[in-house]
Amino acid sequence: TEHPMATIMGGELEQLCELWTYLKELACVAEKHIQHHNDYELFHKRMKNANLWIAQKRNLLDTRYNAKCLDVVSSSERLQELVDMKKDIGEYEPNISQIVAMGKFVVNLSKRRNVGD
């Protein structure tokens, strides 16, 4: 003999299983959204920092090294500064390469709805 509530409990358990499955899917979607959001924010933060770094170097080149007439000592000092700047640029290049690589995989905010993975 079956308990009188068995049918009702079976229906309740089925609904609970469906709800659990839905919640697991929702958690996966939320996790993916947060991952995309973090990647997006990191990418734009690094882009902003790179743009500031480049602007500083450009400004320095436009102002400090724009003199038309320098004495030998000043010329020698500025030449050494330019050699150091070239080294800095070379050291910063991997950072730019990383940003470019990130840019290939960052999902734009407006396109997230279309991402299936």
C-alpha cells in the first residue's frame, strides 16, 4: 500500500529537482558573466595604464627633446636619457603584447548575450 501523500511528494520532489537544475545552470551563467566582467575590467585597466605610459613618454619626447640648440654636455645627457628610454620601451613591450593578446579574447559588454560558452 502506498502512502496517501506519496503522489504529492513525488510531484514536489520532481519540481525540486527541476528547480535545482535551473539553479545550477543559473550559477554557471553567473560565474561566466563574472569571469567575462573581470577580464573586461582588467583589459581596460591595463589599456588605460598603457595609454598613460605612452602619453608620458610622448610628452617627454615632445618637450624635453625638442630643443633646437644644445651644448655638448646637455646633448650627452639627453642622449643617455634616450638610450635609457629605449631600454624602458623594450622592457614595456611584453606588457603591450599581453594587452593585445587579451584583446583577442575579451568579450565586449554588449556582445555577452551572444556568447554561448
